[in-house]
Amino acid sequence: MNKELNLKTLIVKKPLKLDCGKTINDFPIAYETYGTLNEEKDNAILVFHALTGDQFVTGLNPITNKDGWWSYAVGPDKAIDTNKYFVICSNVIGGCLGSFGPSHKDPNTQKVFGTNFPVITINDMVNAQNNLLDHFGIEKLFSIVGGSMGGMQVLQFISNFPDKAKTVIPIACTSNHSAQNIAFNELGRQAIAADTNWNGGDYNSKDTIPNKGLAVARMAAHITYLSKKGLQEKFGRKLQEREDLKFGFDADFQIESYLRYQGSVFVDRFDANSYLYITRAMDYFDLAKQFNGNLSDAFKETKAKFFIISFTSDWLYPTQENKDIVIALNSIGADVGFVEIESDKGHDSFLLDVPDFLSALKNFLEKSYTDN
Amino acid sequence: MNKELNLKTLIVKKPLKLDCGKTINDFPIAYETYGTLNEEKDNAILVFHALTGDQFVTGLNPITNKDGWWSYAVGPDKAIDTNKYFVICSNVIGGCLGSFGPSHKDPNTQKVFGTNFPVITINDMVNAQNNLLDHFGIEKLFSIVGGSMGGMQVLQFISNFPDKAKTVIPIACTSNHSAQNIAFNELGRQAIAADTNWNGGDYNSKDTIPNKGLAVARMAAHITYLSKKGLQEKFGRKLQEREDLKFGFDADFQIESYLRYQGSVFVDRFDANSYLYITRAMDYFDLAKQFNGNLSDAFKETKAKFFIISFTSDWLYPTQENKDIVIALNSIGADVGFVEIESDKGHDSFLLDVPDFLSALKNFLEKSYTDN
């Protein structure tokens, strides 16, 4: 869908063995950078995006013509200060914004992969992204940062590459996907599969797009990103441009109109099969399982400084799941800070203008950078 | 869909003016009864069902060949003791088990209504059901009881007919549908509308059934009926009949398999258009709005004894929303009891074997009946 765009792309020549057993070669990773890498190459921050994010962290996103997804947090003088740090972000593999994914052609058959693309994991994603460090000649990142699925990648990255980051900031995430979160992801996948245009994943050859199913998946997910209280305060029972109920099935309530809008704009920028693959990677994420059930062991090789952030009203990745990571780190005497930010904005808090969060993030980074 | 079944049906001859402005005539209400109406006709309990319930409260449901939806609570010697009380329950109008609904034929056109059926409200539902009292010659019910949407009907019924019930038991409900709950209902409606088989509501004439969309709607709703903790304890990350992840999109996890099953069995017993109409009625429910924003005024004419029940892990109709009803009743000096039951089973607690709940319900009824 983005063939006309000139995306910055690294072609990874080194074969990557995936968790599913398959090996991929000569595959693209699309990325963006912000700020300038200093001579010492010690000011780089690798940002990992969430389920529907992309490499366009800040500034204008050329697909949506809107601000990048983390414009509140990343930019000149912001928490992740691009005057000071060199920010790298890449589209995850499995995604749909230039990195190797199900909308690419299988080089063997010259047909679009669709659901013939290999099922990838969070581990595969970070192993792929590690190639960016070699590309930029960076031995050690100043920081790795990400929220939600981005936070899962942060945890997996430092586990895989314990010497490659000085500081580690997982935000609003978990070390293993809960049953409720698997359930919501499965709901989204079933909504896509229920769309006859999905066609078993082979919609490219039929020139049909499962936009209705993908929109429903997005609506479902969107509800989970907001808190009950936040929704009540913002929308409550307010009506949508009408004086009274219309006794029909149009959007009477603002919340209905809002959800429909969220669904409709999403399908313009996202690929249905990528949605399947990325949610699958999230569901498969269970870091402790990789270490025989001992989460602490995932971090025992690193000397990095951790800072973990959760939000009070996040019911998707509640504080307790973030604290479980803190406990695992504390139990091995790791350098770990933790803050729970008061916010009614739910899981989405990490993407929004939540001053306490942004200042905590800024202060942690600045203090750690000064200690460099 | 139930044309072969011999459903007990009352044809209501008295015209009913609906909130939408239309009037319906000669319409059916399908109902069931359990136990025996005593000579004094003072032992009747009117049970109101929830979104996907029906008149088959207990015993064998002839559609599903499974136990009725409230078999834990209703039956001989149970909380709602059919040795003692005469239990009446009817399918709501808008439903699909015999009462007047969108799958019925419009007498004017002889075509199935579909979305030409008038949009109905909780108020319309209870006004329709009030006809059952005349039918049985009951002046005053011993009790009115219901959970979830059933609880909304309880509140509306006593507001409309303040002298027609001695005791009033709204369970796990609200006096006005929250933005989050409207959002989840709208998600379900959009899932149905996204199914090309829905065909704008006119699927009967095309002999297509939007089962895929309806199944997705059910899956979404089902997640909201369970608590995060309950899901984690019951399913966690347990795999479905496999030793390890399969790296595909089949149901790897038990929770996925469970959700798919819930969707698939639901479509065998429910009509997609009824799902639209009933969720709409729930979203429209705002009892205080009927009294210029003062919820207490809804109850000021009644001398009934209220008993309100909520569940700790119910995040769909949380304790606070139930307490708001208690507060409104207390502020006018009504006779009101309230209990919050400890349960990890989420909103579904009222349908399940939750002993503290069942004994509270039983004791309240018995004490009130003895005081008769």
C-alpha cells in the first residue's frame, strides 16, 4: 500500500532464524531516525512501537498526514529530546509500513505472502531490529524505550542483548500476555476472518480488502485502550449532533460516532494480515517461559538501569503486571526504578499528553545521560 | 426460527404506544411459568431476562436442550423457590423467542420486519410485560427480579407501576448505560452490520444469515461478562490440546477455543436483528433522564422494599453504578438493602453458582415472604 513512498530501508543480508523454525534472508527493515548520532555514538535511543504504530514516531507521518504516534514524548526539548539524543525507530517485521511482512511478495513464488508469511514473535522482531545497531555502528544504545507491545520488545531486547543498552524503559506492558488480552486479540482476528473479503488471507490477488472486519477489530481494541472513567467523562451519554434519540441504528451517541471514526481511519493506514500477525506475536509473548518460568533469569546478564512505568487506569496492562517485572528485577538486585502515574486516560496514557508521565520519562533520561 | 415450537403465548389486544411514537396492536408475548399461583395470588415473581436470555428460566430449554439460564437460582428449594413462588418470565419484545420482534412478519406487508421493526426501549418492554399481570389476574407481584438488562427492567417496572410489586431486586445493573457499555454494544452492532449476509437487516428474504458477524458480537460481549482475574485463573495461557505453540492462526490457547465455541453456539439460538434491537434498548436506558435528571423521583411513588445486589469483579456494571441506585433510594427514605458479593466471576456471577449471592437472594425473599 505504500509503494510510492520512499521509505528509509535497511536490507538485512544476514539470515535470521525465526522462532517458528523458518529462516528469512535479504529482508527489509524500514526505519526512521530523529536527531543526530554523536561522535561517541553513545546518545542513541531505540524506540519500539506498539501494535498499530510505525517508524514515524514524531513529526509528520507521511501516510496519515498527521503527527507521529509519539509526538508528545519525542522531539526537540521533549522527554525524548531529539536535540540531545539520536532516536531510531523501525517498523516491526510482520508490519505493513515497509518492513518484511505479509503484504510483501514471497520471492520464491512472486505472490503476496498473505497468511503464508511465517508467524513471527516479539523475539523475532527484536532480533531483526538488532541489525540496525550494526548498520549505524552503535555498540551500546543509551536507551531502549517502548509502551505496550513496544515495552514487550524492550524486555525481550535487553534479555537477548544484555550489553547493548545502558537504560531500559518498558512502559505500560507485561512480561506475558494475559488470558483477557489474548481474548481481545482473538476477537480482533475473528472479526477480520469473518469478513468475506479477507478470503483466507489471500485478498491481494482478489483485489478485495477486508476493511469492515479490520474496522471492527480496531473498534474492539480501541475500547480497551481507554478507561471506563475516561470514556464516561469524555463522552458519557452525550448525543451526536442531535437534540434527542432518533430511534434508529445511526450513531445517536458521540461514543458511537467516535468508534466508527476510529475504525474508518484505521483501515486507510493498516493491513488486515499484519493485524493478525502482530496480535499473534503479542499473544505468544511469555518471557518467563523462555527461562523455564523464572522471569528474573531473563535479566540476570544485564547491568542496565531499568525504569518501569505504569498508569493507574490502564486495565489492559494493569500496574500489577508491570510490578511483576519490577519484582523479578528486584529479586536479582537489578538497578530498577518504578513509577505508577495517576491518569484517567487508560492504556493510551503513554501516547497522550500526561505531564507527570512525560516529566518522569524526561528526568530519568536526563539524569542517566548526565551520569554517562 | 422457532416456528415448530409450541411456545406459550399471550396475544396482547390492548394497543401499546411505544417510546418511538408508533403503536403496536395484537402482538404476541411468549412466556413460561414455574410453580403454582396460590389462591390469594400473592406469591408471583416476575423475572426479567438479560440481553440474550429468554423465558426458559429453569428446567430444560427446548431450543438449546440445556438447562435454563437461571437454573442455579430458580427451581424447587432454590433461592427463587418454585415450591413456594409462582415464577413468570417472558421473552422481551424485540427478542427472538416468540415475543413480537424483528423476525416477525409485518401484518401490513406480510414481509419480515427486519430493521423495519420499531426501535423499542426498556420502558416498552416492561409496559408490554405488564399485560401478563392482567392475564393471570395478579394485582400485586410478590417480587420483581432480574440481573443486567433484567435489572434495568426491574427498575423501570417499579417506576411505571409503583403499586404492582411488594419487593424489588435489581441485580448487577445500572440506572443508565455508561459510555463504555454503549461502546461495547455498538461494537457488537458494527460486527453484525459488517457481515455482508446481514444485508441491511433484510437477510430473511435472501435466506442468508449473518452468523459470522453475530458470533463476533457474542465473543466481544462474552469477554465483558468475565473478569480479568477470573479469565486468568480459568484459562491463563493454557494451550488447547497441544504441547506447544503451533505458529499459526488456529486456536493455540484454550481461551481462543472457548471464545470461538461461545460464538458458534450462540448463533444457533439467537437472531442478529434481535441483537441489534435489544442492545439499542439497553443503550437508550437512562431512568433519571425520564425524571428530569433526578433518579430518586423514579421511585418516589412506591412503597416497595428494595434489595440491590452487585459483584466485586463486575466491571460492566460495577458496584458503584449499583450503589448510585441505593443512594437515590436512600435519599427518599425508601426501604432498601444492598449487598456487594465477593466473586471473581465478573458480571456473569449472577448467572452462576455463587453461594453467597444465592443465599442472600433466598434469605431476602423468604424473610419478605414470611412478613407477608
